[in-house]
Amino acid sequence: MPKDTGIGASTVRREDVRFLTGTGEYTDDIVLAKQTYAVFARSTVAHGTIKSIDTSAAEAMPGVLAVFTGEDFVEVGGNPAGWLINSRDGEPMKEPKRPVLAHGKVRHVGDAYAAVIAETIEQARDAVEAIEADIDELPAVVDMNDALSGSNFVHDEIETNQCFDWGWIEDNREATDNAIKNAHHVTTLELVNNRLVPNAMEPRASIGSYKASTGEYTLHTTSQNPHLTRLLISAFVLGIPENMLTVIAPDVGGGFGSKIYHYGEEALVLAAAKKLGRPVKWTADRTESFLTDAHGRDHVTKIELALDAEGNFLAFRTDTKANVGAYLSNFSTATPTFLHGTLMAGNYTVPLVYVNVKAVFTNTAPVDAYRGAGRPEATYSLERVIDKAARELGMDPIELRRKNFIKPDQYPYASAAGLEYDAGNYDALMDKMEEVADVAGFEARRQASEAKGLLRGFGVNAYIEACGIAPSNLVGVLGSRVGLYDAATVRVNATGNLSVMVGAHSHGQGHETAFPQVVAEMLGIDPAVIDIVHGDTSKIPFGMGTYGSRSLAVCGSAVVRATEKIINKAKKIAGHMLEASEHDITLSDGVFSVDGTDKSVTFGEVALKAYIPHEYPLEDIEPGLEETAFYDPANFTYPSGAYACEVEVDPDTGKVRVDRMTAVDDFGNVINPMIVTGQVHGGLAQGIGQALVENTSYDENGQLLSASYMDYTMPRADDMPMFAVDHSQGTLCTHNPLGVKGCGEAGAIGSPPTVVNAVIDALQSGGRNVTHIDMPVTPARVWDAMQNAK
Amino acid sequence: MTKVTMTVNGKAVSGDVEGRTLLSSFLREDQGLTGTHVGCDTSQCGACVVHVDGAAVKACTMLAAEADGAEVNTIEGQANADGSLNVIQQAFQDHHGLQCGFCTPGMVMSAAALLKDNPKPSEQEVRDYLEGNICRCTGYHNIVKAIMAASGQDVPAMAAE
């Protein structure tokens, strides 16, 4: 039974109270004295040459305080790519400058080329309309094949639209080719991993402010990682000394990756605040979010699986084109490469993997990491081609996977794609999935559906992902330009309560509840006296923030290390107070006692002594009780899972309904099962959304056709079933102190292939030989596939 | 500018607004009631749902001037008189019906409107009613549970998880 408050307890979230009473504080809720408003002029064409921008009429409009154009930022730096990828021939990737405001050319619809600052938002909006921009429209580069074959370049100065041509693992290329050439059977699948818009419900927003008397800047912004944002602005874009810039990410209404990155609007409001000497606020409307938030996925892939006569996997070969959009967003080059190619061995003992990824510039919004980031793309390709192979070979899809699973006695396991998996038990996950999903009862449910005139299909999936991003030494070798440790400071106050300052940022993940559970368990005290501080660079240690399911595995480990230091020092203080050696002191339930005696002091008494150090051995122990730890992991963590989906397809309309969705995940140790289950639910909805309804659609001119909730289908309550979620089959991560793996992305990684596999199974059961439908599997696509397969 | 007067969470308020001022802007900017969130511009997401004369309304779709004389209730007025969470709010916390919290005010206000009209909704009725409220975090599972629990129905029996 889980305890009431510590590790393993489904403690309800303390942060809920402010969100449920309307007293959360999101960036747009903040009103600073003498605040002004920024509105951006954005390109209405996908590609064009800026001939001239006349701002005079706008400047003369009521309430207008300043107008900025790209000219104003020519001398400052660009927003950089955080990860260097080298092409197969050793050439470094192409890195065209990404300016604060477009200069010379506009490169996607929504690309900002000017900004108006005014007393009110209405005045700023009106004035933007008065900017006269003479932009010569150029043909748009939208399709990736056209981009690679033509001479119409998104960035003229690099004279190509190919950012890089990456091979992984290049030394395996020839052996993989040979394995595929000589195999008993090769299954081939061409598929599209559809472009998605992350759609955090809170649009991006930023407020820049500046204090002329000290030269200090403050940026309130919707960020998942305030220190990373500060670093990028200081070191690359505006050159503001880091110690003169405070970045505050207050309550943030979801991120899903889109709020990892630094965006030009953040630099603009800071520069404008300095110029005006007044705070400048910008809040995106939803269409701006669609046009300018970093999008996700957008891969076009051919994958081949070679098998022997017994169904053993011999090789996976993948050829992918990855759309990076018009500019390199901060981690856009890592996502299709090291977060994708390294996962292309999946859960399997396949000996050979080769992945080729060509990254392509187009006149579309930048594409970067979105919930799962490369790993959903890897899993989708693998688990779709395996399903197709099972059908071609007449094998049960579960049995074919089991046959090739890495077995529990094989860890640590060096995968053919270059990772070392530390722990897992994929058969146990599959066993549990079969139980929870009631696979045995499927045939009866299929017959019941058929009696209603509906086709029922069953789909299965196994996934592994690499989380806890990441070991700095490893990613440094692979091209990362940042370290990926995290940090925590545990401050015990004199009266015995604690503030824990963490580098991870919580924007829905429940850190304010889960992190105290860990500290409380270690100290044996009530979590209610522990407060989490996050999101403000002036208060927290330098951490790298929240993404890649890393908060608990990396920052949580830093919290553990800092708490261990607290315990060690507190034992010294207690030893002094009790006139005993620190080595004879045991901490239990918040009480330090001398082994074998009845002498003890409470945690609170030790805290008080640390801050009122009377009769205190100052020569041996410093006063105070505050410790910081930085934690850099030794390896990625490897969550894994087995998922199942049952769909009903209406053969008359092509409409797909998800009837049952089962997720069995190995997250290692689970701190708060309620929160973990909620994370899986959200991931499942985003994955089902990708599979069935979500699509980002550009026309041939680069116009975004799906730029509002009227046009981009978001999953709604009536699109979703109740989910069955289980995490009872955890194997502990071997290299972090809590044995945790991370749970934020799993649902979005595991569910899309599961759903599509189920749809294909349903159509096959209805006698239609449909082998693939690209996502989103809309009624029109299903109906078309059914007609073509008749 | 037009002067509008209305009752917000039981308190008489007034202000000068432009003809184009939305009720959501009036609440957020003039009244400082920032719990009502704006998540889209097309009346789709429902983060801004408030009650106007007892009916659930998307505050981004109503002009402040149209609410002149009306009784408006927002998320800030939902807690019990002693400040504790009301039944719906408590159910959302107990069943983890929120994560980032941005859609939550609209969800709670929609749930209250639903339960007023339909005190014991089925799961499907809850899902259908929430068609106008988008949540990106929860997958709706725990929101549906919370609303059914708030209606006094036995939730754990509904589905495995």
C-alpha cells in the first residue's frame, strides 16, 4: 500500500488550489506599472524579398511609442541552433542566421518583420495595419522533394535547402544494405509522420522590462527553461550580461516542447523596454501561435525491415526527410537525428540499423521537438513496419515482437543504434498489456461490433524511448552545444521549514507536489513544510529546465543529492548537540538519534541550531543549513511500454472511433502514481490526436490552411475513450538515485502506431487489403483506402 | 466610451468601455479578474467560460456592453464562503482533473452549468457537453471523472486505469 505522503503516494496536488480558484499567475495576467503593448507585423506571404518598409504612418498613429523593423537588429546576434550535426561527408550543417525580426527576406507566413509598441494593445494593432511593407513575393518552397531538387532557396546565402545529410551509424551502412539485399524477407513501408502544432492552451507571451539606473533587465515569459532562455539571449542574441538579466517563467499553461525555445519576440520586448524605459508586453493570439510556435514531427520516411525465415529481425534501414521549416529552431537539428536515429533498434535484438536523415529548409514555420521529439517518429516507423511484416509473414503481431525482444538477462544491452539500455522487461509489459486489455476477449467484442455493422480492429505496439536528457559528456561528443545537467538547492530555514529551489520548470507536471514527496521521504518530515521554488533565474540554481521527460530523473536526482548533503551536515550538527560522533547518528522519521542510546534531537532543533549557532563548533562546521547539487546523469533513462488499442470503423463513412486504449509502461520507480497516470492520459490524447484528427496543412503557396481551432482539429472530450493505464511492471533505472525513468512523453510515443495498427486490422478483418493509411486517419482517407482496396 | 454596470461575483462593478471591448477583456483588464483565460480567438477553446445570468457564456464572444446590467459569475467567485473549494473544484483536485491549469477555469464553469441542468449526467453526456472546452494536458479522462464525482456518482467503478 502506498504511504500517505512520501514516495509512492498519490498525493493530491497543492498547486491545484490556485488554478481552481482563478488565482494562478500566467504571464499575460501580470500587469507592470506603465506597461506598454507590442504587436507584430507578420508576413502574409511564405517567401518574399523585403523591398522597403515605411513605418512613418504607423509612427504617427495615436498612442504609438516606437516601431521596430529588422534594420534595428542587424547588428545583434541570431537565435542559434543548439546542436551541431555533421553530414555523412563530414561537412557541418548549414546554419543560416535567424534574426530577431526578418531582414532582407521573409521566409514563412507569420515571419515577423516589424513591431509596434503603443500605449494600448488596440492602438498597437491599429498601427500595425498602417505599416507599408513592399514585399516582392517569391515562389514558395513547400514540398521537401521540390526543396531538394530545385534552385529556389529559402536562404540564398547557403545555396541549398539541405541543412544536412546525416547517417547513423555510418559504419553500418554497407552491412545493413547487404543484410537487406540477402534477406529471406524484406518488408517495406513508406509513411508520413504528420506535422503537428503543439497547442499549449496558454499562447506564448512575454513582458520585457528595464531599469535604467542599474542596467537590469527582467523578462517574464512562457518558458519551460528560464535559464536556457537567459543563456541564449545573453550569449547569442542581445549580449545582455547574464547577471543583468532575470528571466521569470511564472505559471505556464502547458508547453509540450513549444516553450523550450527562445523566440524573437522575447528579444524584441527586452530591446523595446530599454529604448522606451517602460515595460513592454506581448501576448500571442491563437493564430499567431499556429503561425510561429515551433511545430512538431513532419517526417517523410521509407523504412525496410529484413527478416529471416523464422521471423528474426536482421536489419532496419530508414530513409527520412525531416522538414526543419524556414529557420533552425534551437533543437531542430537534434530531434530528427540523435533523438530519432538512436532509437531505431526499438526493443529488439536486431543486429543492424542504418538511418539516413536529410533535413530540409522550407518556407514553413520552424519545426522542433514536440512531446516525444524524434522518438514518436522512430516508434511509428518501427512499429508500423513490424506490423506489416507480421501480416506478410502470417505471424501474430504480438508473437513476432516477443520473438525479437531483448530479454531481461541481456542488460545492459548495447543496441544496434548505439545506445546502452540499462534495464527493462518487455515480455512482462506485454504480458500485463494482454491482461489489462483483455486480449482474450477481443474476438467476442469483434463479433459484437460486426453485429452492429462495424469493423473492429486490434492494434499493438511496443516502444522504448531515451529520456532523462541527458549525459552532458555523451551529448557533447554528439554535437550538443549545451550541457544537460540539472540543479537543486535545498534551504532549511531556521524554523525547520524548507525551500527547495529547482532548475526544472513545472507547467502541468506537478513538481510542487512530487518533489516535496521525495524530500519528505528522505528527511522523514511532513511534505507540507517543504516548498518548491522554480521558474525564476534570480532565485534558483542554474538548471536546464523541463523537456524530454527529464524533470524527475535529472532534477529530481539533484534534489536527492542536495538533500543527502543536508542530511550529512545535519548529522554533524546533531552529533555535536548530542555529544556523539556523526557516524553514530541515525535519521529516522525526522529525528536524529545516537545509535544504541535514547538520546535524540529533532530535525527542527538541528535547523534552529544551524542558524543560531550558540555553543557551536564553528571551527568544524559552518553555520546555516543550505546545500546545492548539480546532477549530470551517467546515461539516458529508458522507459518502455506495451500498448493496445481497439477501434471501431464504420465501413459506410470511414469514421474511426477508439473504443479501448491500454497503456502499460515501465517508468521505473513511481513517486506519485496519480500524477504519472495523468501524464500518460495526456500523452495518449495527443497521440490519438495525431493518429486520427490533427494535421498541419500548408498549401502549395505556403499558406497555413490550419491556423485556428476552426481549421486545426484538436482532440475533444468526445473523441476520447476512458484509458486503461498500468505501471506495475517497473524495472528500476540503474544509474540514478531514485531509479526513475520519466513519464511525460510515453503516451504520445506509444499510441499513434497502436491506433493505426488497429485501423489496418479492422479494415483487413472486413476483407479490405489495406496495408497503410497515413495519419491523420480521417474518415475521408479510410473511405478512399477502402474503395481502392475493393 | 460607454459606461457599463454589472454584478460580478455578487459585487456591483462599473467601468467605461469601448464598443469593441469584450467581456473577457473587461473582466481581465478592468476588473483584474485574470482567472478567466483567453486561449483562442474563435470561441472554440472555452478557457474563458463564465456565467452570465446563470448561463455558460464564452466571455471572448460577448461584448462587455452586452453584459450591462447582468449578473456575471467567474472562477474567482466559485469557492465556498469560507474560501474552501466548492464541490466541483474539490472533485477536480481529488481526481487530478487539471495539469497546467489554463483551461481549468473554463472547465469548472462549464461543469457547473452542466450539473445545474443535468445533475446526474452519463459519461457520454459529460463528454458531449465539454465539446466546447479544449484541454491539451489531461486527455479529458480525469476531467470526466471529476465532473461525475462532483455529481455524486460512483467514479472508480467507471473504468480501469
